[in-house]
Amino acid sequence: MRRPRRIICVDDTFPASPNGVERRGPALGSRDRDFGLRRRALTTAGGRVVVRAGTASGDTATILLHGGAGSWTTWTPLLRAAERSGHPLTDVIAIDLPGWGESPAAASGVDVAQLSALVRDVARSLGYERWIVVGHSLGGFLALDIAARAPGGTQAVLLISPAGPAVLEAIRHPLRGGLALPGFAGMLLAMRVLIALGAMGRRLVSALQRIGVFRVLCAPLFARPAHVHSTVIRALSMELRPRALIDAARAAAAYDESAWRAIACPVRSIRGERDVFVAEGDGIGFANLIRDFDQTTVRDAGHFAAVERPEAVLQALRALAPAARVRAGA
């Protein structure tokens, strides 16, 4: 049994302003031009999809795949951190996956293989034959499938709190898996309740957001929920699409993760130390299937390390670049 190297990075103090007072976490941006991106609506074999594409300066794209209840704006704290570092990310493709953000749901429903093909079609339509894929949560699950199906094009993968073995167990075996990962099991139950409520469920979520209760309900997702910026909570409430989440969970349950044995590129994973959707043993499960896998645990982060600790995610992404260049030249 392979055990991935476990590294604790980022100091355990929350960032403070010059006067020593703890400050709010980063806000989400909503204007693509503020990040050097341009909105593109593309038609692929898998349907219409909306993306934000950055300046093309090389031949390898950095594809950003959000998780459930997300959109391209999930990545704006990471993009802003890169700008602050003096080395903005280029060749970015931030996709609103079908059913979230501005992209309509796929007419054929959620299918992992079709989503994987759609992402590759998007990259190629923008002129790229090679890419690094960064995926959060369910987006991480999709990133691994892309790497497995397109080993020649995928130069590296960075996962942030990926949906992994424990999540699959909770979906496939709700009682046994739910006891091991109660946070995720509770989220699935809440989604089914909201689906049953129909339009009333959407109104309920909006009302809870207005009165501040939705922030309390989201608290388990973050290491320091009181410090999460209001734009993050508002985006979660707007992108909470129960039917899309349940459909994605069903597609993941039917997936054969042994396909990940075909992944040829380096895969690095980041999980928050307080992540309620990732089990401690997930890293071992990934390492047993992926030949070049490593996992980093970040202090003071929950399920959204790219929002709570964008500098740590940026550091991991930068570290992948040399390995990606080696593969590109192979």
C-alpha cells in the first residue's frame, strides 16, 4: 500500500492587517476583464459552454475546473494572488461547467466521459493541444478523467479537495459511507430535500442568504467561516443547484476509477486540514491508482483552499510547472 508524502504548509495564523487585526478572506471577482480574461461562448459536441480565456502566450493551457455550487469566479482569489506575486497566470481557461455559471445543463445529462471530451474540445478550439488541469472537488474528479483519457495532452494535474474514494463510498453506500463522511452525506440529503421542495427550495435558499443563516449552514466548509468574504457565501447560494449536484453524484457513482491507472502525468493534491468532504485515507486511495501522486495538507483551510489559502495553491501550481515542461518536451 503506497502512502503519499504528507506535508503541512502555510503557517497556522490567519493573515492580519498592519494593525494586527485579523482581516476578511479574499473576495470573489465577477468581472473577467479585471483578471485579463475574456468571456467566450463556445459550441462543442457536448453542447454550449461559457468560458473565460486569458492571454495566449504559450502552447500549454491552464484549465480551471470548479466544483459543485461553483463557477469560474471560484478561481478569482487564485488569479488575484498570482497577480500580486508579479507573475500573473497566462493561458488560462476557466470553464463554467454545464449546469453551473452561465453554461446551460447538457441535454443528455451528466456523463463523465462527455464532460471530459467537452473540456478537451474547449482547449483545442482555443488553440491548445497541451494543458495543465486544476480541479476543485468534483472538478478534481473530472480533471483525473481528462488525464486518464488524454495522457498525451495532459501535462500535469493539480487537485484541490478532490472528490475521491470516501465521497464515492458515501454515494454508493449511503449508510456505511455516510457514517465515515457525514458532512458529504448530509449535503446530499439536503440537496434531495431542496429538489423535493421545487421552486420553494430556491426561495428558501435565497431567504436564508438574505437573513444570514446560509453563512451558518456553510460553516463546515471553511476553516474560519466568520472570516469568509460575503461574496463567497453569496456565490455559493446562487450556484447551489441541487439537481445538478445529485446528477453529478450519480455520474461519479457509476464511474470506474481504475481508469486512473492510465494517468501518465504528475498529480498533486491539496486538502484543507479541516476538509469535511475529504477523508484522511483518500490520499492512499489515490496513490494506489496513480503512479506519480503526492498530497499536501494545508492548515487553516477547509474544502475551499483556493479561496481560503490561494497562495498555497499557487505555490503548488508553480511547483508543477517544471514537471509539465519536461513532459511537453518529451
